Amino acid sequence: MKTTLTSRFTSFLFILPYLAAFSIFLLFPILYGVYISLHNFELLSKDYEFVGLANYINIFTPGTYINDIFFRGLWVTAQFVLFSVPLLIIVGLALAMLVNALPARIRGLFRTFYFLPYALSASVMAVIWLMMFDTNAGFLNSMLAKLGITGIPWLTDTPWAWISLILTTLWWTIGFNMIIFINALNEVPEDYYEAASIDGANAWHKFTKITLPSIRPVMLFIMITSTIASFNIYAQPFLLTRGGPGDTTKVLLINVLDQAFLRKEVGSASAMAIVMALIIIIISIVQFKLTSGRKGEA
Amino acid sequence: MSKARNKFSMLLLTVTGAALIAAGCSGGTSDGEKTPDEGKSSGSGKKTEILFWSPFSGSDGPFMKKIVDKYNGSQDQYKLNFVIQPNGEYYKQLDVALSTGKESPDLMIMHVDQVPTYASKDQLQPIDDLAAGAGINKADFAEAATDYSTLDGKWYSIPLDIHPLVMYYNKDLFEKAGIAAAPTNRTEFDDAVQKLTDKGNGVYGYAVPTLWPQQFIFPTLVWQNGGELWNGTDVAYNSPEAVEMVQWLRGMVDSGVSPANVQQDGENTLFLQGKNAIQFNGPWMKSQFEEAGLNFGVAPVPQIGKAKQAVFAGSHGFVVPKSVTDEKMTAGIGDFLKYVSTNSMDWAESGQALASKPMLESDAFKALEFQSSVASAFPYVQFAPNVLNWGTVSEPIWGELNNALLGKKDAQKALDDAVAKSQQALKK
């Protein structure tokens, strides 16, 4: 079909509202962030000068303070991403299948239960889990003590601190993944399963040969959004472990925000944020290529 | 759409957005834009309006509001508009407001240890003239706070209160252990916590915090032991004096006086449950303990160190941004601060010990047992080292101290590591 000038114009009108919002709330701040990252910008300082790529070079120069906090934080964040993303996908899908298998009358109820924590603010989440995890006075350890297990250092020792942070993250955010998976599962045509049953397929075969291939695009979406969300981990370690024990759970975003608002050096903080964003973008592209490539072969 | 997206854009928005606002103005802010001050104080018959910022978003807010309301009712020349910003966000909000000059406060509360940083960034004006004009006498305030906020001979902050670390103890547990008086030195303290510890009932003498409020406890102990955090040119918290105090703290975990693996607020949870006999914390905890119905006492922190009595403290003070130049405005601010210096009993009611000497010596204040006990430490209170960006310079201490107190690192090694990181932060 040939596009005329008028039709192009009308389609432009349709995307205009989104474009405006996108430019004001996302594009402009990003570009401004780039601008700031090229200056030695300090909050409260009257003048600032163009320093070119110096802030970026600092990040990649071993021995500088920025280099140290950036890569130490990045390594901690990367560990969290590695641990959490697979679980966010697997548990999300498992919950979705579980809820879907429930009788229709109580399905909505459980869907709400599992989704509820997602609506809580970070501080409420933290208050609840600090009480759950407390080594010497918490709920979990009181329960475990009845089974003869005592003194698990949930937030003060590794690997427990990691386990606690991931448990909290699952509890807090899994509802979103679950809802998306439920929608995807409902999209799979019922006849596929019926046909497979007639052919004598068991539950495992139905899951691997029908369910998984059918929800592959949604799986990719969940994988990418979960990765991005996990990279942006901040509230859980900031409020629960305070980066401890030592600084083993001090994630990159804690360091970026300290740099911006404690040290007031917004220029280098913006550079850190932008390098971090680039890393996330590259990883998302790689995930996309890998996953869609596999689909092409099938 | 998704939480992921939201968080992602939040990151960019917070860092870039806040900086954006800051940038938009720091370039263009000229004296010409500062005229709104005059607009607010339109002359004939109308009241001069003064925008007053505070971080009192906790239970202390209503007490300050009461003072402002009473002042506004007491005269008809000036009107204070009292604004409470969220405590955790206060300095972020302030930085943005000061940078943009829009809705920027005319008078604000500032913690005394922030004064050197903001003064060096040329954000505050010396208040010597303002105080003299209003009849406020510098000698009427606790010296620790006025000395600290006097930089190069200029006075920047009129102190409201001083809040040192104090010792809270559970009176019921003390009675049960047969201890008559609160300990005042290391021997008495070590002895008391041994007696108070009752393993069978899960009661500990002193649960050692591994995170906050170590920001108050660690400096207190180091100073008491004759050490320094800052030796005038460099960070100094890996001295033998500091190491000895960290070993003393960790020793209580090893001997069972404290439980191991105390998490954030863990010692306070135990204290509220009546399972931790003593804790060191700030005066602001008082109302929480009262609400919990605890039978508790308060006393100055004992002298644990070998050298001298000392205690780390914070302090709220009033400061005036440099941009406030209107004469009516400064006269109004002076008038209000003069009023506060003699009418701040409402603030003492919030649990704070006041920095104004006439108030401290008043019968009304002396009748307040808790606040008087807090104020008894004023002669030897010390604030954070008067060093630009001390908050970031000292930041590595807390992670390494956490390591040492959790038993993951030797005390000397942990403090050496903290010093190395701080030195790197100083170099940038």
C-alpha cells in the first residue's frame, strides 16, 4: 500500500501524545543526563565547567574512587541479577500455572493475594521483612527454633543475606510476572492440549512441547523486564542489610545515589548512571538476539 | 507500565532530573531573580511572610509547629510559614531549592555538622549582624554548638537543641540483677552487663548494634579513649585507641553479653521486648519507649574509654540562606529567633535538650527529668569533625565496622581498610 502525505500526517497525530510525554519525561532527562555527565557538575556550586569525557575516563581508570565504587557496586548488582532473574521467571511461571489450575471461584482471590505485595511501598516491605528476618527476635527464627534450628543470620552473613534479599524480592515483585504469565497461558488454544491428550501426551510433554513454545514471546518479555528490574535493585539492600555484612550487598545504585546526593557530585554520578544504562541495554539486546534466534531455528 | 520500566526511568529521573533543575538555574541565577523576597514582604500594613523549612517529619513536628503558631499569634508584623520536609529527603530537597532559588526557604533548620559544607559552598550568610540587631546574645547558647558553627570568625547558626548519645536501661532488669545505679565507667559497665545477662531467659546485658546508631557510638568511644577521627590533616580512625574500643565491643559478643549477628535495629527490638538491658541511642527514642510501656531509665553514656569523658552529639540550629537580603525579612527572622531563644519549652517537651542557656537554667526545664539528664552531657559533647563532606569521607567506616563487629574481620584490619577507602574518597 502506498502511503500518502495525509495518511502519514494522521498517523503522526496519533503518536503525538505519546511522543510528547516520552520526550518530556524520558528523552529530555536522558539527554540532560548526558550533558551533565560531561561537566564537573556539583549541587550547590554556582559554576561548572565542561570536562569532556573525564567523568567516564575516571570510571575506567583503576585506582580512582569512582572506579572503585562503580565496579564494586556493579559486581554486587551482577550477582543479584544472576541469582534473581531465573527465579523471577521460574517462580512467576509456576505460580501462574498453580493459580490457573485452581477452581474458577477462588482463582481471582489467589491472584489478588499473590499480586498484593507488588502494590506495597518499599518502606512497608522493609518493615515487614526486618521483623521476619531478625536474628534474635524475628518471626522466622522463632518458628525455626521450635524445630531445633537456631540463630540463622538472615541479614548479617552470606549467603543468608543474599537468600533473604532474593526471598524479599520474589515476595515483593513476583505478582507482576505472574499476571503476565497467566495472560499468556490463557492465550494458548485449548485444542492443542486436547489434541495432545488424544495422541497420548503426558503432562510433562504438554508443558515442554505446547506451553513453553506458545509463551516464548512473553517469556522473552519477562526475562528482559526482570533483568532490568534486577539491575535497578536498590530498596531491598538499602533498607534491609544496609549493604552489609561489610559491603557485600552494597549494590551499584546505592553508590550512584551516594555520589549524587551525599557527595553532591552529580556530574560523575550521571556518568555512572549512563554507563550502567548502557550495560543494561547491551544485555537486553544480547538476550533478545539469543532468544529470538533460537525461535528462528525451530 | 511495568515496575521495571518505572524503576528504570526513576533512576534516570532522579539523577538527571534533580541535576537538571540544579543546572537550569545555577547558570542563570542572578541577583535579579532573587527579588521575590521583596514581593513577599509587600510593605504597608501587610505582614512580612517568612518561609521556614524544617526536617521534623517525625513526632517532633507538632512541637515546632506549636512554637511557630504561638509566635505568629503573639505579634502582627511577621508571619512564619512553617514547612516540614521528609526527614530522609531533607538535604536533597534543600539542595534543589537552594540551587533553583524557587520556593527557596528564608530560614531553615540545619544539623550543625552540615554547616561547614553549606558555608563553604557559599549558601549561608553569617548571622552576627542579624543576631545583634535582634538582641540575641551568642554567649546565651551552649558553647559546643556556637563554637562549631563559627567559621573564620563568622557565626552561621543559632542552635536550637543538642542531642547527644544517651544510655537507656531497663529498670526491671536492673532490679532483678540487683544493680542499684546506672553504670558510669567501664568497670561498672562491664560488671553490670555480666550480671544482667541471663542466657536461660534469653536476656542480654548489652546487644551490640552492628550498623546504625554506631554513627554515634563509635566516635563517642574513640574520643573517650583518647583517639581522634580526624587528626587535622587526615582520617585517623585506625589508631590503637580506636581498635581497642572495637575489640571491646566485639568482646561482648564473644563473651555472650551480646547476641551475635545483630541486624539493623536488632538491639532495639530486643530492648522493646525486655530482652536487652542497656542500649545507647539518641534522645529521640524516648517517645517510642514510652509508647511501648517500658519501665526505662536514662543516664549519660558511661566513660568507657581510658582518657576522658566525651560523647558524640548532633544539634539542630537555625540558618539563613545567603540569598535572603531584604531588611524586613532579616528583621523578622531575628525577631522570631529571639522569641524562640526564650520560648522553646514546647521543643523541650518533644524530648530534646535545649541549647539556650536561659531556657536550660529555667525551673520549667529543670523540672524535666529526662531532658535535664540529656543536658548534663553538654559540657563534653563533640560533633562530627569540622571537615568538608565529612559524611562521605567517613562513610567507609560503617561497612568495615560492621565487618569487625560481625566477627568477619579483625578490628585492626577492618579499620585499616576503612582508612584506606576514606583516603581514596578524599583524593576523589
